[in-house]
Amino acid sequence: SSSYQDWSDTNRDTIGATLRAAGLTADQFSSEESTMDQLRSMSQSSVGQMQALQVGHEIAAQQVAQAQKLRGLVSQQVTMMGTWYQSEQAAKDLAQNRREEFFNSTTPSTSGGQTMEPRW
């Protein structure tokens, strides 16, 4: 959980820094229209177009990195679940083997013991 939070904070900070470098701020995202207006005005010049491309590429790179990390987390979770199911099944198998051994075992021999004789 803390690793995921650190990773998420890093990604958010990186994207924020990239947007600030391109002249966008988090406040502009309160309205989608103001963000679109800013992006449209940026795209009117060659410098603005380059900044918009850089922002887009940076966001895409961050999304790829997040997807790869998420895939790793899902893989770890699947492995963990498989291990847990395997241990649960092993415990059930062991209990079943013990029951079978108990009920299929032969009764101990009763010969050779003392005979019951009344003592008056």
C-alpha cells in the first residue's frame, strides 16, 4: 500500500511538473473548457505545438509505466492467491489422508492378554 502510494505520488508530481512546464496548472482542470482553450491557444504556435506534444508524450509514457506496474501488482496478487489456494488444498488433503488412515487401519490384536477370571 505504501509502495503504491509512493508510486502514485511520483507519477502525479511528474505529470504536474510537465504540465506546469507547458504553462498549464492544476487549477485549470476544474473546468474542462478552460483546459481545452489553453491547449487550443498553445497549438496556435510552433512552440505551443511542441509543448503540447511533449506534454502528451510525457502523459503517455507515465500511463505506460503505470500499466506495467499495475500488471506487476496483478501478477503478484494472482501468485499470492494461487499459493493460498494451494496451501488450503494441501491442508484439506492432509486431513482427508489422516481420516482415511484412521478408518482403514486394522484393529490392534487382542490376543496374548490376560484372561478374565473371577477372584473370590
